[in-house]
Amino acid sequence: MLNRNRVLGIVILLVSIAALAYADQPFMRAARVDLQQARAQLQAAVANKGGHRVKAIEHVNRAIEYVNAGIAYDRRHNHAVIAAPDQPHMQAALDNLKAAKENLERATSDKGGYRRKAIDEINDAISETKKGIDAVE
């Protein structure tokens, strides 16, 4: 009976540690899911978009890489208390940028090139926001 209790205790401990690790950086993980969903929508869109759809996918892929790098960086530098949300205003800005980008990508035609320019600026803003999330201050 003692061995069963020890095994049960070890299992509970391991599950608790896994749950804490999963709770780590919920906003960063949510942003990654949003970006993955945006990429899926871009991939499902009609291919004939003058190359812009493909470029948007490339930027989303890089954004996903930055999110993954940010998560890894934060874990290495132990900035956040596990299970505590990280930088809610920066993350909210990131979510809003993503939503704006998705809406622009759903818009018809390229609006004289301005829609594409707006998306490019949003991509740059997303990149800078992610760097801000990763910054130590």
C-alpha cells in the first residue's frame, strides 16, 4: 500500500508540474494559436492575389517564430511567475494588431496598394510588440 501511495504522489506531482508549465505564458500561446489560425485562412484563400497572400503567410510564419522564441526566452530568463499572465496590455495590443491584419486580409482587392502597405506596417508593429514583450524592464 505504501508503494501505491508513493506512486500516486509522484503522479500527482508530475501532473501538477505539467499543469503549471502549460499555464505558462497563456497570452503568448493564445497569440500563437491566433496566428496559426490566420495562416490557415490565408492558405485557404484564393491563390491569385498578386503574390501578396504568399508574402502575408511568410510574415505570419515569422511572427509565429518570434512568438516561439519569446516564449523560450522568457522561460530561460524566468521573467514571469508561472501561471501569471504576462504583460496584458502588450498582449492585448498584439491581439488587436492580429485582428486588424486579419480584417485587412479579408478585404477585397488591394485598394491601390494601401491595404498591402497597412498590412506591412501591422507586421512591423507585431514584431516590435513581441520584442517589447520580451524586453527586460
